[in-house]
Amino acid sequence: MQQKIYKHVNYLWDEDKANSLMGDEVALLLYRSNLLGADLRITNYGGGNTSCKTFDRDPLTKEEVEVMWIKGSGGDIGTLTKSGLAALYVQRLRALENVYQGLAYEDEMVALFNHCIFELDSKAPSIDTPLHAFLPFKHIDHLHPDAAIAIAAAKDGKRITKELFGGTIGWVDWQKPGFDLGLQLRDCLAQNPHIRGIMLGSHGLFTWGDTAYDCYVNSLDVIEQCAAYLESNLGKKAPIFAGKKMDSLSKEQRLKQAAAIAPLLRGFCSQERSMIGHFTDSDAVMEFINSNDLDRLAPLGTSCPDHFLRTKIQPLILNLDKDADLSDIIALKEKLSPLFEGYRQMYQAYYESCKHIDSPAIRDRNPVIIIYPGVGLFSFAKDKQTARVAAEFYINAINVMKGAEAISEYTSLPRQEAFDIEYWLLEEAKLQRMPKAKPLSGKIALVTGSGGGIGKAIAKKFVMEGAVVLLNDINQERLDVVKEEFVATFGKDTVEKAILDVTSEQQIEAALATALLAFGGIDIIVNNAGLSISKPLEEHSEKDWDLLYDVLVKGQFFMSKAVAGIFKAQGIGGDIINIVSKNALVSGPNNAGYGSAKAAQLHLSRLTAAELGPYKVRVNTVNPDAVISDSNIWSGGWAEGRAKAYGIQIEELPAYYAKRTLLNEIILPEDIANACFAFVGGALQKSTGNVLNVDGGIAMSFVR
């Protein structure tokens, strides 16, 4: 087959790969789905659906039956695997029409899908199942392409679809997905037997084919034609979004403003639960938010159900000058507070005016999408992936508005229709089935020196418990390796990285800005970066002394000072954990510089706890001892120095340290990580100024 050339979509079909799957229609369905889901212009994360119909042997009757394989509830076609599919008897699905009682009983039909399951290990069938079942085609795509939805959401969308495709694409008016919509698709095909697809008003596109490849190419062809039509009309009727209202700040200035305001926005959005942020200033975003039409179009909300489910009914627009001075936190909060309160009142009124007697309780009233004209777009959600995806969906919505306005007039769903999707009992049931949030979900941590040893173990523990983490280290190569490891293990949305020397206020500011732009704020700082020098008093140089105090004491001071302002801006409290040492409490030989620096760290922790307590910031200390595994502390002669001080060989150190403890235990980085989690995991919310020894039990280091 000859590769087709497209301008507005990506043709990704690999003939050799597809040939290797021939004979396995389900594998070809997955291959096609993953290709389509790889292009955000074609469908969004978690949006759309794909299916194929095959013949198989009924395990009980041994008769040949038709089986439909379709993306299950809550899946994503871009990452779809066989375990994410539902497999159902086609004949049984179609027979459900015999018991269907009409629109008032739509939701009852979903439970009946379970009586149609062929593959017992199937994913739960989605609400889109009947839409595919009542169409006779072997392969079907239901997608949410920006270009197609722009036509579907246009005031004259039905007419434009007919004229653009010469009657080869059918049209079904907007209706909430469900059993009746499946019947409408069947009727549309019956009335127009020669069509190759159906446009769903305000919603999306259905296309099909006899083979996986035919279906794939048909989908691309229709989307390409829609996109080319939109492009040919851009700017003809009127300037895009009625023209530019303002210019953007420079890229550097945008990032500076975004980092400055992010923690305040996050604080407002986290009044009901802790949120993670995402920031984007892409060209598509800036064109829209700097336009004359922003104030007219943004309040209309989105059209496609998948869009507003993730972005809320409308965004919040900040009435701030793009280059406003954001340094006065108190004044800025006073200016922003009425905006957020106004949004919450709008959302409450929307809920009250649209709710039904059995509607789920109102959810978080704070905005998901926040627009700062001239600067960029922020999104806030329960985790980084959800926040990022929300921003992606809103960009899809921007593209839809842009296209619809170019050819006609953009129309959004009526608010009642939007509410009925957002507070659909089936959606609520899906939310209730989601796993319970982890203890650190919604939390953002920065662990200094997290390229290895104790710092890496703490960062790993925090991510495992639901947090996102800014990894950092003074060594770029070491930092790159650990980030790759975390991404491979936990996913790209769990970590970001920044080079960081804690003795440099400039690098601290840059690292915190990275965290603010990546995640929206900071909840936890772990001052872990350190080094050790063990020498007799008379051999200690001024350089040794200054290095120890610069990294350990000044580094902790700089980090705590820098993050205090962020904590105050957010107004939702926070945690500082200082990794000190049993040497802060125990006197020993060859330890004047290190031990006294650790003592300074310990008392600085107490002083910081006293000062930041009124802001609900907890400051606590973990005192490790002899954590040898994967630690930089044992390089540079420290291990040799300690072995010499104790009159033993270096290789005897782990056993020596264990034997001198009350528990006779070797201390590992994971032990320190567990201690840190104890302070931030939710059980010690009213504890500050504490010292937790993790040294196996050394009586001399007991806090007296």
C-alpha cells in the first residue's frame, strides 16, 4: 500500500508492523487505536472510543458468535492494551432494544451490558458501547478531532457538514451518549446507506471501515478534509478571535510572572483539597487569551463533553496587568480573592439551578482553568497528569472555538446539558470506583541532594505515597540518571529536575521557579544536601570549616528562607524537614567542624519552627547515623577518617556502627525516608519542632 500524505494529521501506519498482526483483529484494533491516540489533534487523553467485531466460539454452545471488542470504561486509546478492552456478544447487545423503555431509563441499560459480556476478564463496558453495537461495520472509530468538533459545534454545523462532504457524512444532533444515541446512529445509517461517517452535533465523529487500515485511513481522510476546510476559511470572515487585544510578555517575563503568581493561585484553588498545577504558554493559548474575543468566548464554556468534564463549565480570567508587580503578597491576595469568590458563587448558582433530586453533592467549586492574559494558562487538579490533561483539553477547546468562529459561530452546550454530563450518576459511579487517594496525593516536595543516597530514598518514598517531586543535585550527570529512573518507574508526571547548589541563592531561586512552573507550588522541603569532613581539630582548615557551614547551615537557611515566602503565598501550611545527625547531640573525636555545623542545623530548625508556626508550617528534624548505602557522605575521606578515629578498618564500619546501637541494626536510606514520611503523611499534623532519631538507638543521642 502507498503511504498517504496528510498536512493536518499524522499518518503513522507501519505496513510491516501491521502485517505482523494480520489474522488478529483485536491486535490490529489496539495498533490502530494507539496510532490515533498518539495525535492530540485527533483525540484527547481518555477521549473517544474504538472497536472491532470478530467471530469466536461460544465457550458453552461452541457455536460461532459475533463478538465486539471495544475500549472499556475510563480507558485511553493512545495507551490501550487488551486488558483495557471489553468483549461483548453483539447479538445480545442488539437484543437489549427489546427491553429498552426510552430516554428516562437510559442509565438502567448500562447494568444490562454486563449480561452481554463474552470475555469474563473484560474491562467494564463504557457508555459508548451501544453506539458501536448498532452500527454493522467491522472496525469503528469514535474520535474527538478538533477540526471535526469545530464543525460539529458551529451554529451551521449540519449544513456545513452536508455541503463539505457532499452528503457522505451523516449528522445526528447533540444528545448525551447512551442507548438511544446508538439507535439514532443506526437510523442515520439506514436513511443514508452510502455514508462513510457520522458527525455528532457538538460532540465528535464516527467513522468506519472493513479492515483496521480502511478504518484508520477513513478517519484520517475525514479529519484532514475538516481541517483543510477550516484553514481555508481562517481570517476570511473576520480576524481570528476578532484580532489581538494585547501583546504577550517576552518568554522570559512570562515564566517569571507565572512562577510568581502560581503559589497564590494554587492556594486559592486548594481551599477544599490540595491541588497540583500545570502552566502552558503555547502559541495556541497565547493567541486566544490575548484576543478581543476572550471575554466573549471563554464564559460560553466548551462543547465536547470530554472537554468540560475536565475543564469545568468555564475558566477564570484574571483581571491583572500582564506586567503587574506581584511582590506584595497581601495586596495581591486582596485583589484576587473577590475573583475566586465570584467564581465559586457562579459555580454554586450553576449547580443549584441545574441539579436534580438525585444529583450527586456539589464538587469542588474552584476553577480548573485560570487564564492570565499576556502570560499564559494555569490548570489545577488532584494530580499532575490530570492538571496537564485539563490544559490539553482546554487547548482542544480553543482550537474548536477558533475553527467554529472561522466558518460560522461557535456554540457551546446549554448549561443544563453540560450539568447533566458533569453530574451524571454514571460519572459519579466511575469517580467512586477510583482508588483511594494516597497520603501525599496533591503534595509537592523538593528534596535537596536527591540524586542519590538518603535524598533519593526520600524522594522515592514520597512519590510512592502520591507526591510529585522536584529532583535536584549538584551533579548534572547524577541528576539526569535518577530522573530517567524515576520516569521509567513512576511516569513522566511525577517528577521534574533542577541543578541545585544549596549555597547559591540564585540556583535556589531557579530551582523553586522550576517547581512552581511544573507543579504550581511547594508543600514539603527536605533539607538533605550535605557532606562530611572528619579530621583532628589541628588538621581542620578554614576551607574545610567554611565548606561545612556553607552547605549544611547556610544551605538550610537559604532554602528555608526562600520557601517561607511560597508557603505564605499559598496560605495552606507546609512542612520543612531537616536531615541533621546524631552528631548534633553527641560529642566525638575528629568531628569539630561537622558536629558543630550539625548542632547549628538542629537549633536553626527550632528557631524556624517557632517563626513559621503561625503560618501552619511545621519544621521537624530527622537525625540519622551511619547511613552508608549509596551516600556521597562516605566519599572524600570521611569513611577513612571515621575508621581511623575508631581504630578499625574501613570495611568494618557498617558492622561497627550496628554493634554500637541498642537495636544492633544497620541504618539504610529507606529508614530515613520512612521517618520523613512519618512527619508529612498526615498522622502528625500538629507536631512541630521535634527531633526523630533514626540511629538504631544510641543512648548518648537521646534528646534530654
